[in-house]
Amino acid sequence: MISVNRIKIDELDAAMGRLRASATFDAGSLATLEHFICTAEDAQLYHMNPLVLADELGLTKAQATEMFLQGGKIGLFTLHWGLVCPQCGDVVQSVNALGKVGSHIDCRICNLTVEADLDDCVAVTFNVADTVIPNRFSNPELLSIEDYLSHHRFIHAGLTVDGKPYQKVFAQFLRAADFVEPNITKEYSVNLDAGWLRLFDYLAEDGLTLKINGEPSLICQSIEVELGSGSPRVNHLNLSPGPALLRIKTDSRRRPFTVNNFPTTWTLPARVKQPMLTGKMLLNNATFRELYGSDVIESAAGLRIKDLTFLFTDLKGSTELYEKVGDMRAFQLVHDHFQALSTSITSNQGTIVKTIGDAVMATFLTPIDAVNAAVDMLGAIADFNRTLGREEIILKIGIHTGAAIAVTQNDRLDYFGQTVNVAARVQALANADEICITEEVADSDSVGSVINTLGASTEQARIKGISDLVRVYRLKPLASRRAA
Ligand SMILES: [Zn+2]
């Protein structure tokens, strides 16, 4: 159903104007986006996922992400950070800024408490701002229970391995699902099978599991359920298979609830996750860092990342460079070399976290991207030196990959942890025009073939702060290129 009437045309025009001015999107892409916004149904405009919408908008995933991030900044969209249960895909908590994301996920549906990581458990979606198009899904109070579950709670649920919506896994065992209104007792006639009865109150974020076993009951069992803060309260703790009347009432609040009857031996099947714009992807996104980088991570312990690749560069003999050409000229050379490195980093899906003196710290989602960027950098700096007519800038690069903690430091999104330390120290081992990578990087997807092509020497190195020796591979792409 297309209902153009709900669109605030002036607001939309103004927002599209701001988006046009904010970045260089081509006119065709902007027109496609505007057409989509004007013709899509409320459900399509709620919790939009740029990775899923990219095809429909005729954009790459990177372009769609950029457009939604810019659109969020200028007020066309609002951003929603969801803490997603890794098991069932329920959005356990939803906040409006990265800084407010908590460090743990407590899914009461799965009875699972895990440390939240930015790789799999934190995802961003976008709504068209209500000032532009009021969306009926913005008000869960007015939704049916089906819409509430599908569009609020299980938006990242994905599919089963057989390709069915994962939420249907629960639906097949559903005996009742509803909003229960204050001061009204709602009744549901159900037939119970041996197994478990799971009552869940989505407002209290709490549930109760009752055992159903023994001889079938011939009379109808009356189950009184009271919803309120905490887990539901019932008058029966043990139920028999057979007919039952569920009588559900709530306190003074309207509460969404579900009642499932799971067979005794049932377990959650595997879930195929849908692509999500994760917290890790955004921290590794230059546009996000530019527009939203001042979001302060409030969690004192930082936010966990299971796997990220860190690249450090530094200049060999920079003191001599300053001595030889003077501060002004050296500053210009260092500045120009940053430009060259930046191009190599962004063209390999990486982002610069910061520069430290003459050094650069960058991150990548995969080790192969970092290695490709490093090879690019050495080529770019060789070209740069060629235009100068002499070898003024000499680069040394180090790469390591692993877990890290995202933190806010000096008003900037930064990283902390042993992986970062090792990456910096591996960089310090590198000689002129050399890339030092750790075994973890060398063993990663596709890096082996780069090593095979370029050749590498390896050694066991001692690194400050690490008790074991670290296997390091030395790559010299310029020497390999000259030899070829
Ligand atoms: Zn769960």
C-alpha cells in the first residue's frame, strides 16, 4: 500500500537537499533513494539495513553504508544500535548511540549471558526520521503482536539452514502470542504436549519454564498467569499433557507475551545470520569515524572485538630527513607521504585510526586487506621518491591480527590490547621497505598466496612484553619486483 499522504514533503525536500550538499552522491543514486523512501511501506522504512538494501538502490554495500551514515547525520534517518543475541537473533537492547552499547548481552529467551562483541552482537539499522515520515512501527504500543515480534525484536534473526525465517522456528511451537491489556484477563484454550511450556513477557524481559509430563489429563487444567516486573507468576508448577485454559493478566502495563510448548528433546537449530552492519564494520569505516567519531564509548571496560587487523607504519631515518632538508620541507614530505598511505589504506577497505608523529596506525577487517595495502604503500612511496629524484621517504610496516578492545581515548575511537601492542612492536622489527607480519597474519585467508608470490624470510623474534618468541615473516615487495 502506497500512502504518499503521510510524507512531510517539505521536510523530505529539505533533508534530501542537505544530503545532496553533504557528500558527492550522484543525482541518479539520490533519485533512487528518494523514490524508495516515497514508495516503500512503513515496514520497509523501519530498521533498514544498508547491506540488504544496497542492491535495490543500485549501490555497492560501501556506497549504501556511506549514504545511510550521511543521511543519519543530516536528519533524514535515525540510527539504532541493537545488542543482538548471538543465538536467537532477538534485539535484547536498543540504543541510539555507540557510546550507550553495554558490554554484556543477557538474553532471557535463550537464558544466555555473553560478553557483547562488536563483530557479531552489535548491529546498526536505520529508520526514516519520524519528522520526515511518521512510521507506525515507531510506536510499538499500537502494533499487533506479530508486527511487534517481527519488526522490533527479531529483526536480525536471519534464516534456518533450510532457508526458513528463523523466527518461524519458534512460531511452530507457539500456543499463544498477544498484548495483554491492563485490568483484563485474557483466556487462551490450548492443548499441551509433553515437554516444556515457556511463558515470556517481552516488557519484563523475563520468562518462566514449566514442565509438562506424566499421564495425560482428562480434565481441562486452569493455568493462572500474572505478568508484572520479573518473571511471570503461575499457580501450577507441574503440568500434564492435555487440555488447558491459560488465563493471563497483567499489572498496570500493557505487555507483549508469548507462550511456547517445546517438545522435551527439542534444541535450537543452527541459524544462518543475515548480513548486518556491525559495530566492527562501522569502527573500520572512515565516514563513520568522521561523522560519529565523537560518540564516547561509556563502558569503562571498552567494547570487545574478536578479530581486527592492525597495521603500523613508520619512517626510517626521519631525524636525518629533518636534519637534511629542514623542518619545513620535511613536514611537507611527511604530509605528502601520509596522503599516499591514506590512498593505499582506503582503497583496501581500511581506515586510519590516528597518526603518531611520522607513523600511521590503521585497521582492516581482514589480514589480506592489510597486506595488500602495505604492498600498495611501498609501491606508492617508491613512485613518490622517484618524482623527488631521490629516496627521501623510507617506510617500515608491521601487521598483526587478533582481539582488541575499542575505547574512547583523547576524544577519539581508539583500540587497546595486546594485539595492538604486538602490531606496533612487529613494525619496529621491520627494516627499510619491509613489511613484517606475524604468523597469525601469514596463516590467514589469501595471505599465503601473497607470500608465495613475493617470497618471505621468517624468523623467531623476541618482542618486548611477550614471553614466547613470535614467528615473524619479512616481505620485501620492492626487491621482489626488481628481481622479477
Ligand atoms: Zn536469545
